[in-house]
Amino acid sequence: MNEANYSYFTGLRSLFRALRRERRIFRDPARNVRLTAPVRVPRPISADRLKGFLDQVPGIKDKLALVLMAVYAVHPKQVAEIRLEDLDRSTGRLRIRRPNRLNHEIYLDDFALRLVKDWLIERHQRWPLSINPHLIVSPITALHIDRPAVGISNFSALRDRIGINFTQLRQDRFLDEARETAYPVRLTRLFGITSHTAIHYVRTAYPERFTIDPTQA
């Protein structure tokens, strides 16, 4: 059922219920109707839009932030809040802090680790006296007395430059991995998402395999 029909039948059913409460009618003809809310299916970003998009980003800091968001599906706010102590360069491990949830750990590949190294060198050269504990800093936060994290607005220019919002990037990454593995457990481990979300993306990638909702089986 499409969204227009869903809205129409929802309104009609509410009308019948109201009329019955006012005793205008004595039997609700829509009482046995069961509607399923429309599910918004994530759509992949076209390959043409993704091709070479990292080359469009000039700065090391923005390249690193983009890789964390696009490849590792880290939320922009979480990228901003990564601390230097969260990074273990010897093992490639990076802790992603998640308030009110267990922290998630990702493993950076060689390319991402090179970006981290290059950024840390640049950061030290630009602000050698900075004691800000966060990995990503800006000219405002690097020497700020309160040592704050950058705001997500710090990534606005990055978003505008690549022409793709970060939610789309994360969804595309989930969908790409779902196509590769068709295995919800891998998605939950790789990205720290819920099993429900993982199943949703695998189901989107392979709808023919889910004639029965696996969460209801």
C-alpha cells in the first residue's frame, strides 16, 4: 500500500470511529481493516555521485571525517566527539562513544590510519600547544580554554562540497554491506546497529529472501 492510500484509509477509519462514538452510526465498517505502515526503503547513491568524491575534499581533516562517516558509517556527532585516547594506532582500533549505550569499536584500515597520522602531524604543526582531547579540532576549539568538541556544523562545508548529506552516506554504506554479505549479524557487529535495523537493510538488498518477516517467524 502506498503512502497516499495509507493516509486515506487511516483518515477514513478515524472518521468511522468518531461517528460511532457520536452514535451517528452503530457499526464501524472499518473495524476489521488492518493497515501496515509504509516502510521507507533506503535507496543507494548512484556510483556516478560517489566516484572520486574523496578527491573533491582538499583538507586532511575533512578527508578523515568523510572516511569515518562514509566507510565506517560513524555519525557526524560521534566523529566530532572522538577523543585522542579512543584511538589505538598500533592495533588500528577506534572506540566510538555512544551515550546510554555500549561503546562501539571499529578497526581502521591502512588508508584510514594514514589519514589519522597525517592529520595528527598537521594538527601538531598548526597548534603545538593545543591540549584539546578530541581528535578533530578547529581553529576555534584547538586552543579554547574549555577544550570543547567541534560542533557538527563544522562539517557543513564538507557536506556542501560533496553534495550528499551524511545520513544518505550512512544508509548507502549499510546497504552496500548488506548486498555484500546478506548477513544481518555482520552488519550489527561492523556498524553497531540494532538487529532490527540490520535485517531491514538485508531485506532491502534481498527482498526475495524475506517472503516472511524474519522478526515474526
